[in-house]
Amino acid sequence: MKLGRLGIFVVCACAFASAQVNADWPSYNGDYTGRRFSSLAQITPRNVAHLQAQWVFHTKTPGVLEATPVVVKGIMYVTGSNDAFALSAQTGEVLWHYSRPVSRGLIDDASGHINRGVAISGDRLYMETDNAHLLCLDNRSGNLIWDVPYADWNKNYGATGAPLILKDKVLVAASGGDDGVRGFLAAYDATTGKLAWRLWTIPAPGEPGSSSWPGDTYLHGGGTAWMPGTYDQELNTLYWGTGNAAPDYDGSVRPGDDLTHRVCSPLIPIPAS
């Protein structure tokens, strides 16, 4: 069977088609570890050959699908471009659909309108848009609760990732590291949408490491944290990776021998508050 690229293909072993799933997949990575491993044991090497398609859903949205479906209490949430869908995980029935037009005038990766999924907390759903807005929806109805632009001072920013819920905060970042932006990670109050803090990945003048970013190069240094991070609950520490410095193929504008700043792409540990 051939499927178009804009669809979700769901398979399951026939014997398990009506069985109750006892574990959710509530975030992009499934849990805070980032291992993307499920402890469910119904599918085994012995029965995997018997998997059969149960339903197929086509989003009919622009661009390609790169989202990880999030499943909570039998409902599957999936995104495509600036659209979010709530589906019955058993039948594929559309329970609600939130949509907004794709943004015009975006460049590079943002112009692909890629979205990697949602985060769920209680009865709220959080997603990013192609032009770096953080949306909060009612996950029972798909109604918009609030809409916060978090990188609107530079049109080269976009958002291609998925939010991460940490305690009472929603963490988001932006894409655009190849296009002259300054990377950051930001936390917003999950209830109000108010900015709680913003961590810049490229140091400003006077900050540690700033000697590798002379003049105003730090304002265009890249290092965007565009993929979701992980969280160690025992250490109460958040870990987030960043992308390449800008310009990415010419490090001569960043003096010194410290490769962390010349090439960027570090892993940043952040004490969680």
C-alpha cells in the first residue's frame, strides 16, 4: 500500500487492536529522559510480523510531517504546519482541528512550515507556529486560550520544534541559526503565557565567553536550541542542545581556540527553577 507523505500511518497487532493502552506518550520524547523508549511489551519479535494497518489519517496540510504523535488517555494529538488535530487513537476519528494560515515571508527552514508536535499539561495543549508563536489550546475542544509571539523582533526566526513542559513552565526555542539570529531558550508561565526567563546561547559583551564574539557578532551568532531538551529529575537539571554557530562554515569571525564558541553546538546544563 502506498501512502502520500502527508499522513499518519498507524499499525497494531490485530489481537491488540481493542486492548486498552496503559501508558501515555505525553511529550515529544515520551518522557524527560529523551530515550524515546516505551515500556509497553505487547509487540514482540514473535508477533511483529502480524502488524496490520488499522486506520490512516491524512492531514492535508502544507509541507511535510515531522511531528511525533502525542497520546494521552486514548487521544492522539498531531501537528502539521500550523495545524493541530485531536484524533481517537483507536479509530482515527477527528475530534477537533485547530488551524491557522501558514506565515508568509519566512526564509530557509522556517519557510518549510515544519512542526514537531505538542506538549500536554492537564487540559491544556501547547504548540509552536512556523513564525515562533507559542499557542495554548484547550485540549478538549481545540479552542485557543492564548497566543504569545516569542521571537518577533527578527523575521529570520522560525520555530520547527515542540515545547517541553517543566513544572509550571512551558519551554520553547527557535530555529534560524543559519540566518543571522541569536539562539535562546525561553520559559513561559503555563497558565498565563507570561515570560518567566530567557537564556541566550550566545554571550553578550562582558559575559563569560563573549571574547569569542567581537563587536555585535553575538547578535547574529546562531546557536539556536531548536529541538526539545531533556530533564534530570534527581539533579533538577535541564539539558538542552544547540545548533551551529553562524556563519556555520566560516569560523574566522570568531577568534580564539575555544571550539565551543568557534563551532558552537554545545550541550547546556541549566538548573531548573
